[in-house]
Amino acid sequence: MSVPVFAVVLASAVLHASWNALAKAIPDRLVAAALIGLGYLVGGVAGLVAFGLPAARSLPYAVGSALLQAVYLLLLTAAYRHGEFARVYPLARGLSPLLVTVVTVTVLGARLSPGELAGIALIVGALGALVLVGGRPRRGDGLGLAAATGVVIASYTLVDGVGVRGSGDALGYASLLFALQGPVLPVVCRLLSGPGFTARLVRHAPLGLLGGLLSLLSYGAVVWAQSLGSLALVSALRETSVLFAGAIGALFFAERFSRLRMAVTAVAVGGIVLLQLSQ
């Protein structure tokens, strides 16, 4: 992973934690998902005008990923409705790089150095510990939904990692992905929602559309990075967004950021450093 790719993925992590905080801040999960989808639609269409369509062989991957990401956003916003941001987010994000690493090494035949594997292990272990710092899992705390979200994240990460490499244009592929996903979310959310849906959309539009824009920029950067770097390394590094999420949870949602949480965060940072030094 080159220094520019490393920097872009870290910037993506900051953006990702930020848009997730905006999604958490909107109390109506269906409204949050619909508004983020509308942001995707606008950004995706604009991107297609600017970059054009990717190669035809990547289209099935884009369609599959768009459907998976629609499911992901609905699961994620449901998890936020029931659980703390500082617990739901680490579990959803931390499970993904573990699954992606297993698949890329065992199925796709990727080769990682001992230092890279150790760095990934430190990051994933720290993210898992961040979940347990908040106490034992209990019924109704959103962690089951968060775990399901992590499985879906790993699935679309792998699909996009293969699809973007055959697209001929990473930004065109990302634009198509958002343009396909964008209309699905508002339609599904409207069908699932009760009366007054449009009024609630208008009320929360500024936060929701901003969240959609930040999400679009964040994942567009990751798709670009996946076209140049290892899927396992990009996935693990991107999930450091959890570190920023812990600070956001403490600052904006009054969630406790204890010394233990700080120590676990330091372990994750150590994993990041090891990951880069092992290149």
C-alpha cells in the first residue's frame, strides 16, 4: 500500500465515522436511510456524467454490491436505533476485515506477510474489545444487528474488490454503484414507513443529505484504493474509523470514553502502524 493510498483510506475512515454519526443523530432510521440514498443518487448520477460507465464486465458486480449495500444501510440504522454508537459501530466494522482477510487468503490466494497479518489481528482484536468494554452483550442491545451488518459489509467489500479491478475506471464504477443504490433505499423505506414520511424527510433533510454526501466520498475513496491495494489491507485500515467513532460518541452522544477504551484504541493504532511498516 503506497503512502497516497494509505492516506486516502485513513481520510475515508474519518469521513465514514462522521456520516455514521449523522445517521445515528437522526431518530427515524427509515428517514435516515432514505435521505442517505437520495444523496447517493445525486452523487452517483453526477459521477457518471463526469467519469462515464465502467467496463461491461464489472456491471454484475456493481448491481450485486448495490443490493448488498442497501441491505447494509437498513441493518445499520436499525442497530443504531437499539444500541450505543460506540458499541454498534466497532462490532459492525470490526467483523468485516476479519472475514475479508480469511476469504482473500484462503479463497482468492492473496499473500500477506507475518507483519501484515499481525497488524490486521491487532486492529480486529482491538475493535472487538471496544464492543466488550461497554459490558456484556444483552438482548435488544443492537449487537445482533451489528454482527449481521458486519457480514454484509464483508460481502460487498469482496464483491467490489473484484468488480473494480475489471471496471477500467474505479471512479466510474463507484459512481454506477451509488446511482444504482440510490433509488432503492427511498423506495424501500417509503414502503416500510407509516404516514407522514415525506414531512419527516423534509425535517431531517440537511443532516441526512450531508450524511449521504460524506458516505459517497468515503466509499468512493475506498473503491479507488481497492483498485490499487490489497483488499485485506484496505479493509483493515478503513475500519480504523472506529477510533474516530469513539471520540465522536463521547463528544456528541455523551457516551463514556474510559481509560480502558483509550488503551484499546492505542492497541488499534499500533496495529495500523505495524500494517504500514510491514509493507
